Amino acid sequence: MKHSTHIEHPDVILVGSGIMSANLGALLKRLDPQLKIQVYEVTDELAQEASNGWNNAGTGHAGICELSYTPNRGPDGEVDVGKAISVFEQFEQSLQFWGYAAASGMLPEPRDYINPVPHISFVHGQEQVDFLKSRHRGMSAHHFFREMEYTTDRKTIERWAPLLVDSRDPNVPIAATKMDGGTDVNFGAIARKLLTWLSEQPGCGIATGHRVIDLEKTAAGGWEATIRDLATGQIRFNRAKFVFVGAGGGSIQLLQKSGIVEQRGLGGFPIGGNWLVCQNPEVVAQHRAKVYGQALDAAPTMAVPHLDTRVLDGQRTLLFGPFASWTTKFLHKKGSWTDLPGSIRPHNLATLIKIGLTNVPLIRYLVQQGTQSMKDRMEVLHVFYPGAKVEDWKLIDGGIRVQAIKKTDGEAGIVHYGTEVITNPEKTISALLGASPGASTSVNIVLEVVRNCFPQLITSDAGRARMKEMIPTYDLDLKKPENEAFFHEVHQRAFARLQLN
């Protein structure tokens, strides 16, 4: 549905209608119902870029099965699981807020956007088996992951996920871990429901088919946005005290237009994605899990292979991938092949050149991925599902991720893991950069924006009470052993509200 409501001189402008803008807009409006909020979205429908259900894995990233979050061993030789524990805690905040939103009518019909799906890590070969055993020791010692199971028994793995064992060489050692508390999430559906609620609140407007083409600082300290109506070409201007740039791959370009010092040296490196999709009911019925393996050599985080149960458009399906591809577009639907070259500036040229020189394996990987045949992709799938038949699978486009490139202590590097919020010193503009596990931890990310840019909303007793009603653990370290009982209490409440029990 197309939206065309314009609020003049709002308090907040949200650029983009994905999961980040949706969570931030809903959270701010709940904290201060008097806030005026305007959303601008370049596509004609809401949440059609990275948040769209077909353009991401839909994994509720909780650190349960993603081996790329725990790649290293500590001084004692055991796998360091600290990052997985942190990701779990961040996703817990998303569950709490979405559970509150479901209970309060902001996010009706939870089955439309979140479903219970076991999360499994699966490895093969003795070295990987030893790694997973060490990982399980560390994970299961923490109260977040006490229920995680580990096995090397083929019969057990076959019971968990039959396709993993079908036609597999019995002489190669395999292992798996499993937790039943995992989720499949349609982030686009969440964004659309939250923004629909927001659009119904007084002082809030959404305009789709509108591109923000410039941001200029005003004398009063706020921002003037220049907006183009893509259907008519009409240009309009709007001013706000605060702007959030949640435009996915388009965030880099708007940050550059803003001219803030923090954008200097930043660049973007787009990576396209493709999925293999199976909708054969006989095959789909045999697999109800999200199964993650080890990263391929030089693969970016978003390209770690996994075989997923998805619930999209009301139908269960299987996705495998993603397979990376070369692109110069920053956005899937409304991007241009000139996005990457057009983002090059004198201040980030050296960074981009260094990326090319120091990441030759990654460049080679992207070129190789982009030239793969269907046979090549099926060979990768056979590592997970040896019995897969080519006639059951088709290749689809899986959207675009823009990996943020920046200087860190004078060194250039690609942000493979996580997301980063860029905010100016005046706290009048914030932008989101980066990739996985961004959507899953989106509530934790927008909480950072609220703390930095709207501290007045949560410093009063009334503000803290409103926040605790929505996210009971927002100011609590759930990782600490003394908070285990409270963790179980709020976790079960969120699961009940979201109909995940």
C-alpha cells in the first residue's frame, strides 16, 4: 500500500522504512506520544530492501548456531563464546520489545512475523567436530544456553534434521548442536506492522515513493531534507530537529551529503546475494531447522552457508545460501550501477584502494561466486544435504548488503561483523552502517540511538518506567549469573506474548 502523508517540520525524520526505522519510530512514539515523526521511503511499498523476507535469512540471530560469531579459541585452547553470549542478550531485547508490541496491539498476529524453529550448528571432519565440542562446552556453561544439546550420533542428527544425513558418507565424522528456542523472523513484516501502527498515531506521517536526496544543516542546529517525489519529480523540503538515516545501503551516500565530520573516511562495499529455494512439499516437510555451518574461505559474514526453514507469505519453504555476487549497486530495488563509483571521495579513496589491495581473496571469492553455475551451487548444497536433487531447487535474487569500510586507528578494514551507529557530536543525526546480525539486534541498536540522542526521554522516573514496561532488561546485564532467574522470567513472558511456546 502506498503512503503519502507529509508532516511539516516534524521533530524526527526517519529515512528508510526497514526494521531499524520501524523500531526506532515506534519506541520514540511510545516514550513520548507528543513527538511528530515523518518517514520517507524510496520504494512504493514499506520494507522492500534488506528487511524484505526474501532478502535476508530471517534468522533470529541469538548466537545459538552461528559459528562465525565464535571463530577463535582463547588462551586455554577452548572456543571463546563471549560474542555469542552478547548477541543472545541483544536479541533478547528485541524479543521483549516485540512481545510488548504484540501484547499492546502494535504487532498483531505474531505468526505473521515470527515462528519457532530449532537452531542447529552442523560440522563435518574431525577438526570441525573438535571445534564444535569445545564451543558446546563453553556455550552450555552459560544460563542462556543450558538447554543446548550436542551429539556426534548419526541417528540423533537424523532425528533433528534428516536431510543432513541423507546419502552422507558414513566414514566422515559429523557433529551437531541444537536448541529448540530458536526463531524464524520476517523482519519486513514486523517493520510494516510497526509502521502501520505509527502512521495511525497523531503527528506521524509516511511518504513512500519519496527519495531524500540531500541533507543540509540549518542555522538552528537541525536539518533540512530535500525530498524528491519519484512519481512526479516534485521537490519538497522539510526540517526536523533530528534525522535517522536507516536507509540500508543508501545510508553512506546520505551521510556524505550531510557533510558531518564523522563520515570522512567512510565508504561502502556492496555485496549481492542469491538463494537456492526449495518449495517441494515432500522435501520441505523433512526439514524444520536453521542449520549453520563453517564459513567458506574468504567469505564475508553474510555468506556463511546455512539451510533454513522459512515461513514467508504464509508458506513454509527452504532456503540455502547465500551465494555472494559482485555488484556496484547500494540498493536492490532503487539502486544504480553508479552507486559505488559515485560514493568515492578524496577522503575515502585511500581506504577503498587499500581494501582492494589487502582483500584480494575476498575480491576473488566474489568474482568466483558470481560466475558459478547451478551445478557449482548444488555442489555447495550437497555439503549440507548430500541427497539434494537439482530439480527441487531454483535460484533467486537475495538482495544487497553494503559492508561498511572505515579507518580504525589509521588502518582500513571492512566491518564484517555487526552494525555501527554513526552520530554527530550535536546528537542531531544518526546513521546505521553494517550487516549481520543487525536486524535481529535492531532494538538494542535503536536503544543506543535513544540513549545518545534522546536521553531526556529515559532519565525521568516516568521515562524509565515506560522503557521498563517495553524492555524490562534495558538497563540490566542479563549475562550475569545473579540475573539468571529474572532472565528466565522475562524470556518466557516474551515467548508467550509472541506465541512461541
